[in-house]
Amino acid sequence: MTTPRWVLHLPTKLTSLDEATALTERLREALSHVAVIDFNAATLSEKDRLMVRHQVFCGSALPGQGCCTLRHEHPGPCAAPSDARQVAG
């Protein structure tokens, strides 16, 4: 039997998906040193529609480089974590 993993539900006062996505990106930047948070699996949902989730980050595996940290359904090729900061900034 595997040990269960927990999901942290953190309600906000934001009213748009774009605002919530931007906040998630800022949280990832600020909390990247916290190894127990899996930002690659981050999803967003409306408060009253919790089962309808929007994936935030691509998360595709990059051989020997971790996962792509660009937004979900980004244009162009995936970027390694260090490359993504340059693309986003």
C-alpha cells in the first residue's frame, strides 16, 4: 500500500483564471526552495466547481533536466527550469 499524498486547497479572492495563474507562478518563484510542493502538478478551480480543474504548468518530462516549467499548452518547445526563468522574465 502506498502512502497517500495530500493536496492543499488554498482559496483566494481572485476572480479570474488569469489572475489565479499569475499568482500560482509567483508562489512557485517564491516557494521554489520548498521541496515538498509539487508545482508541476498545480491545478486551479473555481470555488464552487472544485471538480473542474485547470492545469497551470506544462510539467512534461525533459530528459536529465527535470520538467518543463512553462504554462500548460505553451507555444513552442518545452524549456528546462533554468531556461523557463529566462523565457518568463
